[in-house]
Amino acid sequence: MDSFVDIFMVSPLLLATLFFIALLAGFIDSIAGGGGLLTIPALMAVGMSPAQALATNKLQACGGSVSASLYFIRRKVVNLGDQKLNILMTFLGSTSGALLVQHVQSDILRQILPLLVIGIGLYFLLMPKLGENDRQRRLYGLPFALVAGGCVGFYDGFFGPGAGSFYALAFVTLAGYNLAKSTAHAKLLNATSNLGGLLLFILGGKVIWATGFVMMAGQFLGARMGSRLVLSKGQTLIRPMIVIVSAVMSSKLLYDSHGAEILQWLGLH
């Protein structure tokens, strides 16, 4: 009964609003990542604690990443058999990160992350030919799975924002995939790390199920629409989206960490 208490806490109007926010986030996430920028503040705005918001966000995010992954698998852009090792390392990484974040302060990562996200945006902006075509692969097998799956999966379980962009960057730079193909494979690993992180949050009893399921439905629909555009528009859509989302994400992360100092520096506080 306690699992569904949020049906009574969140009004039908707010649930409908969260559904459409999740739909938009799923659309953005399937193309460039960063949907959590919309959903986490929205969940906290309806009265959830930070822990509940993060846990419920993992639940609803699974709807988008699983929807996109299934679409790309059915369209034969992603071969599930080829990704078994990557999936395993991603799952182990994400569950390890989700375990560790419950016992370690993430303040240092919070300070570094905006710089990393800005770096990704600039990398795609300043290298217009990056990901245009398939290139020679640099890493194979376990080394690639440890970097692209284990390391990024750990980050996603531990902290999370921008994980989709990190997965895509790994497939472009290390696997030599074009941008559309990299985005498709990134969603599979993103789905894996979301499920791994969700498992730990379920064990911690923090998930608000009913709200999460409503948003999951929105994520599923939004991701399906975005996935179609990834294959039809490819590079011309993904590159500017990654640059824009990286700029917005880094601005928000910087403001979250240094908002008072920024306002003071601008003379607004």
C-alpha cells in the first residue's frame, strides 16, 4: 500500500504534467542525452526528497532507454549478441557506482562534471567531421567494455547527468562508429546502467512507483519518436542537439554548484 501512496499525494493535473515532461525528456534523451535535467527538478518540485527524486527518475528513465534500445535492436542497428560483454561490464559498473554513492560524498565530482560536459560539447562542435562515417576501431573486447561499459556505467550509477553523451562519445572515438550508430548503441548501455541503478534504489526502498510508472509511459513514447529521428536525420540532428544539451547541462550544473557566487559576480545578488 505504501508503494502507491503517491497516487494521493500527486494530483491528476500534476501527474499529467509529469507525463508530458517525461515525454519531452525521453525525446531529448534518445537523441542527445540530458533528459534528467527536466525530470529530476520536476520530481523535486512536486515534493519528493532528493533520494526519492533520483530513485523515481531511474525508474522512469528506464522507459525511455529501454524503448529506444528495443527500437534500434528491431531495426538491426544494434546486434544484442555483440554487446553481451559491454552490457555485463555496464551493469557491474552501474551497481557498483550506485552502492558507493550511498557511502561517499559526490561533491568533488559535482565540481568537475561541468568541465567534462563543456568538453564534450566543444569536442562535437569543433570537430564537424567526427562521427560522419565509420572509422577504424581503436579498442576491442574487454578493454573497450571496461572503458565504455564499466567506467561510464559506474559514473551513471554514482552520479548520472550526461551519461548518454559519454557512452556515445566512447562509441565514436574508441569503436569508430558513426554518430547515429553510436547513439543507438549508447541507448543500450544507458538502459543497462539505468536498470542496474534502479535495482539498488529498489533495495533502498526509495522509489515512488505510481508516479514513476506514469512518467515511464511518457518516456517510452518520447524515446520512440526521438529514435526514429536518429535513424532518419542522423548526424545533422544529433550533433547540434549534443552541443545544445551539453551547454544547457553544464550551465545548470555550474549554477547548482556556484549559483550564489555567479550571481554575486554578475552583481545580481
